Amino acid sequence: MMTLDLTTRLLHRDALILILDKPAGLPVHAGPKGGPNLTAMLEQLRFGLPRNPELAHRLDKDTSGCLVLGRHARPLRSLNELFAKGGVDKTYWAVVEGGPAEEAGLIDMPIARRSPERGWWMKPAEDGLPAQTDFRVLGRAEGLAWLELKPRTGRTHQLRLHCAASGFPIVGDPIYGSAPREGGPRLHLHARAVSVPILPKKPAVEVEAPPPDHMQERLAALGYQGPISPTPPDLLQPVVEPTRRRGLRPK
């Protein structure tokens, strides 16, 4: 059974919300086959309240970083409304293959499900849901780019698909990029920061999460010299560089 002390991953705690540094490799909900997941561990974060905190949004299993939780019903309702209306400012970091020609810009690309059987597998589609992502290049080196990504919308796999379909897939992405299904680098996508205006008459809660250790080598080559967040031992996996490249999927 997995043992992970969530209190050591807390970035912010007040009477209304918690912000957690979710490690890569930990799903937020149980999958069809069960297994360790964040929701099953939330009792650790009650801090004297009668009920567990609840997720206000979600991150993919292999995405690390800032995850916001409501501590009880009232702030959770406020958070749900904020996220639904785009009121929470979210900043992601990604290391991508190649990179955009421009130093900054907007990816405006509608998204739809690829098939009814795989609701999480997305594709660009002119008749899909609107999806927009602002990007800014923070560094370039060795055929890679370090991007700051700010989603204006919150579609499933939006950042991964937007980068890949624009010609610069995220390193370690086995679905939309060139990484193998097993044995390759972990996904280099990190929820770097959030700004949450939970109380209208007070400044927004602003939090940053240090990038995970599996991104350290590439980020350092791209110019990052800040702190790194260690991966819990139970989530460590061997990292083997892919031996062959595959084309962009899905087409």
C-alpha cells in the first residue's frame, strides 16, 4: 500500500482552501483498475474538520504541481464557479521538442473527443469546443524549448494537444508526442502557479510550485536555476530515453 505524507506537499493552507504540490505519477481519482490515488488520501488534510477537503479541479496523472482543494462546502462552491468562469489564473511550464517560431503568441484551436470510447483522447476539430492557450518562450537549447503556458479555457488535454498539434510536442508525452508508452521520460508538464481570488475583497491567493526532479536536467540546460520538488519514493520509476521516434498521434 502506498504511503505518501500529503502534509509535506502543502503549498498553502487557510480556513477555506488548500493548495497542494501534486507529484507526477499520482492520479487524482481511482481508475477502472483501482490503485493508489490522491482522493483516497485526503483524510490526511482534514486538520480538525469533520470532512475531507475536495478537489476543485484536476490534473492529469503525469502532470505535477499546483492543485486547489476546498476545505468545506462553501469555498468549494466558490471555487467551482471560479474555475468554470475562468476566474483562476493558471500558469504551466512545459519542455517541448523544437518549439514555436515566435517568442510569444496564442494557440486558438478548438478541441473535440477523438472517439466516444475514449473521452480523454482529444483531437483538433473545427466544430469542437473553443480552446485557447497563451504561450511564452522562457528558454531554448539543444533542440528543446521551455514554455510558459496559460490556458484561457480548461479542456481535457488542452495543453498537450495544443503543443503537439502546433508542431512542438511536450517531452515525455506518449499520447500526442513521440515518447514510447513505456520506458521513456516522464511528461514534462508542470502546473507552476495559480492565482485564486477566493475572497472578492481580498487579494488573490498566489502560489508557485517548484518543478519536479524529472524535469531538472532539461530545465537546467534551458536556463532554470531554481528549486526542485523531489518525487516521493513510492512514485519513482526508471527513466530510459526513447530509442525511436514515432509520429504525432493521433492524426
